[in-house]
Amino acid sequence: MTQKSEFRAAILSLSLGAFAIGTSEFAAMGLLPFFASDLGLSDPQAGHVISAYALGVVVGAPLTSILGAKLPRRRYLAALMAFYGLVNMLAAIMPGLASLTGMRFLAGLPHGGFLGVAMLYAADALPPGQRARGAARVLLGLTIANVIGVPLAGWMGQSIGWRWGFALPGVLALASAWAILRFAPRVGGNPDARPWDELQALRNPRVLWVLAVGAIGFGGLFSVYAFLTAAILATTDAPAYVVPLTLAVFGVGGTLGTWGAGRMTEALGIDRAAYVSLLAMALTQGFAALAVGNWPLMVLSSFLIAAGAGLVIPLQTRLMDVAGSAQSMAAAMNHAAFNAANALGPFLAGLALTAGWGWRAPGIVGVLLTIAGAVAWTLALRHGRRAQAAAATAG
């Protein structure tokens, strides 16, 4: 096997892990009615299963970074994926709400650590000018999951039982763990690494500013996406196939947007690429608000909001520049920030809906959050320039 083919196999093994994570995270939302009915739960009770996963991501990001600081990245990534596969399989076979919620919390623990370090691993394997492209290749697995994995898991959950919808990503994760061990390059760990040094990332203002941009700015995407299918059902007479079509189209848009974001970041630079992404997000979320009541336009808006949401790539690339020796922690916390956005956006959109703003409210909330994210990015850049100037003066 040539060096180029070995690199491709390694990237595919990492992308398969991202595919398993995307399938597990988003399919759980579609499986909710089925496991709620089977376990005799109300929808709010079943919703705790979804929230448990997001909480696991936030807790697991710093925890896995500390525990894996000295490990070779290949073994670290394979171990995280093997654990992810195991707990998903346990979620598929264990009875009752408590065990399912517990397994979903545990499944969230490796999420940020795996995706963050996998993107670093791929980025470091390419020349400096192509780092964003390497990170994007791994993230494509996450977006493609919304095109293939999530609909497949949903079909399995509806046709042969919801437990199969959790078993599928479990099997995929175990396959990814094997492939990582088989194909990823053997690079030794850092024996001098001090695990607690990773926590320094959480004391670095430049890192925290970037994380704030993700947690706020990406809330707009989730505010729209969380209520999009509900808005279609409430405001249109769309045929039954429109809801799964909307979800699949979202995945296609995300895949194309992630692919394009890597190249845009290389072409425009990190600063301008982030602004372009934020502008695209605001425009597409505004379109989503205007499209309410017209299901063909709402399906189109699903594609556009995903295609325009490439912000994760310039943010991840910026973190590589400012995190210093705490690369793993910063990369993992980037994904924790996006899960915080996944909580913030729907929460604020829900408040607006409760206040009687109507089904255009999620799009309006989305635009406001994206504008807030742009303000945070401006402040982050200003702080970075001041820090560089202070360092130059001190030098």
C-alpha cells in the first residue's frame, strides 16, 4: 500500500467513526417516539435520553483530553471508538429508561474527544496550507451520516424495532476502532505530556473567545433545525415523504458545506472565512423564517441552512493556532461548544414560540444568535491582535 493510499485509508477509518457518531446522535431524535411508546414514556420523559447525550459530550470533552494526554493518538482514537461502540450496543439491549439514559450519557463522553483529535490528526498529516481540508475530510463523515446513517437507523427503528437504531452505530463504531488500529500511522505518544496541562486551554482567553463564537453563533442553526419538521407539519399540508426528505436534504447540504468550508478557509484565510460563514448562516436562517408555510421552500431552506453552516472549520483551524500545547483539549471543547449551541438555540426558539411569535420565530432567533456570534468573532479577533501586540512589546 502506497503512502497516499495509507493516508486515505486512515482518513476513511476516522470518517467512519465520525459517521457512527453522527448516526447515533441524530438518529436518537428520530427514534424518540418509538422507544417512548415501547417503554411507556411521555415525550418529555423520553427527551431526557437526548439531553443525557449532550451532557455527556460537555462532561467528556475535558475528561477524555486529560486521560488521553500521554497516549499515542492512534490508540487514543481507537479506544474512544471502541468504548462508543460498546455503550451503543448496551443501549440497544438494556431494559428501562434509567439504563437507556445512562448509556446515552456514557455514549456522549467520547464524542468531543474523538472528533476533536481526529480532526487534528488529519490536519497534521497534511501541509500547513491544507490543514482545514484535512479537518473537513473527517467532519464529512458526520454530515454524510445525516444523508445515509440517520435515515437508515430511522427505517430500522420503525420497521424492525428501535433498538436496532442504536445497534447500527454501535457496529459502525467498532468497525471504525478496528480500522483505526489497522490503517492509522503509528506515531508515539508524548511521554513528557502532563495531563493537567491540557486544562490550560480553559484558562486561555483566545481559546475561550473562539469557543464562545461556536456556542453562540451556531445556536442559530440549531434553533431553526430543531423546529423545522414541526413547523412543516403545523403550517403546511406536505405529503408524508417530506419530513424524511427534509432530513436527508439537510445532510446533503451539510456535506457540501463542510467540503466547501475547508477550501474556503484555505483560500480566504481564517478570519474572512468565519465572517463569510456567519453571513451565510444569517441569510439562510432569514430565508428559513420567510419560507414558513410553503413546504417546497422549507425543504430548500433545510438544504441552505446546512450548506451555509461551515463555521466549524475556520473555528477549528483557529484553535490549532491559539491553543498552544493544549491542542487536544481545545479541539474537544470545540465540539462541546457546538453541543452547548444545540441546547441554547432550541431553548431560546422554544421561548419565542411559547411567547406567541409564531413558527417564523426559530428563524428570527437564529439570525439574532448568528449576529451575536459575529460580534463575538470580532471581539475574539480584537483580543487576539491585542495579545500579539503585547507579546511583541514584551519581547
